[in-house]
Amino acid sequence: MDSEAFVDRHTFAPIESRVAKTMARAGIRVNRIFAISVLAAAHTGCGGVQNAIEAAVARQVDSAAASLTNAATTAVASAANSAANTIATSSPTVSGSGAVGTTVTSKDFIDKAIALVNAGRSIARKCGTTDYPAVGALKWQSQTEQAALTQVQYLQQNNLFTHDGAGGSTVGSRLTATGYVWQSVGENIAAGFPDLETTVKGWFDSEGHCINLMNAAYTDLGIAGVLGNSTNTYKTYWGMVLARPQ
């Protein structure tokens, strides 16, 4: 976990479409609900494509599932793999395949992140040996989220834990690259925490991160998290960017 401060969505839709087209070319009749169910089952850890298909059949989504051919299995495998490589949640499962994931910018994730951070900011607290009064609520901002995501992806891909980014970038330059014109900006990073709740708690419990979080100058918030893989030191990487526009 580390902090730095300066004063100065994914959906299954594109995957589903590719699966449906491939199945159609193979002459397999399969409805939209079945394709989605297979993908959902594969993503939630049913043990691979075969188990995903079996789970969908068990739910009697489509009786035609029993006639799936190798072509359909290949299509679903490709789609499920693509989904695994692009999706993580606010509470990622880190004991599975270890596939890399990016944060889902769903309403649930955003609402949870804002609620956790603002609940912490809403009460007076001690950061280290310094007392801080309660401060105002932050709002979610897509550019601060993008800056956070850029850094955590870089950390995971390079198995690093640092505020220095690609090409020597800083949190300020990464936020500027999104088009956000900032007056003040700060960054918290963390690794190894299993979910959003424990990550935010860890930041509040750490002096430097707590100081960033209780800074009344900030108005905007973005958080991102990615899963590590078998080559990474940590199973998860998290980043938060706080800022105030000019």
C-alpha cells in the first residue's frame, strides 16, 4: 500500500454476438438466453467451458444444447476466455484461474466505492498522530477512474508496486492525459487485498493514505482494481485517484 499527493464497462454483449454468429455458421440452433447463460456460468467459476455448458443444460435453458458440436464449444471457449480476461468485480475471486481483469464500472461498483469512501470521510478521525475533521462527500469521475486504471494495469502487467508509471509518468501526468484539468490530485495504491471493502479500510487505517482520503480539497474520485496472475507477487492490484478540477 502506498500513497502520493500533489498540491498544485464491460458487458457480455460483444462476446455474445460472436458466439451466436459462430454457432449459426455451424448450423446449431441456440437461443440468446442459452449463450448468455453459458458465458455467465463460465465466468462465475463453473470449472471451464464444459462445466459451463452442463450448467446451462441443467437449467433447461435450451433442449438443443445437447447437440452442441466442437465448433460451438470452440466459440464458447473463446468467448469465455475473452470474458475472463476483461472482467473483475468489486470483490474479485483470487483463488481461481488468476486471469487478469479490469474493473467493471457498473452502478453497483461505483455506488459501493462512493459509499465506503464517503462514509469514512463523514466522521472525524485521526490519521497517524494528526486529527482530521469530517469532510465533504466526493463524487465519482470517469477520468480519475481511468487514471487509476491505467496505473494498476501497469503495475500488474509489470509486477511492480510503485507510483511511477509507464515512461516515468506520475499521477498528475496520467490524470492530465485523460483530459482532466486539475488543481490538486492525489493517489493511493494497494495490493493483495481481496475486495473493495478491505482495500478502502486498509487505506483509512494507514496514515499517508488516510491523509489523502481526508483532504478537504478533493471533490472527485475514481477507483480501479485488477486481478493478478500466477506470475504476479500479488493476487490483486488497486488504485484510487482523488482530484479537484481547476
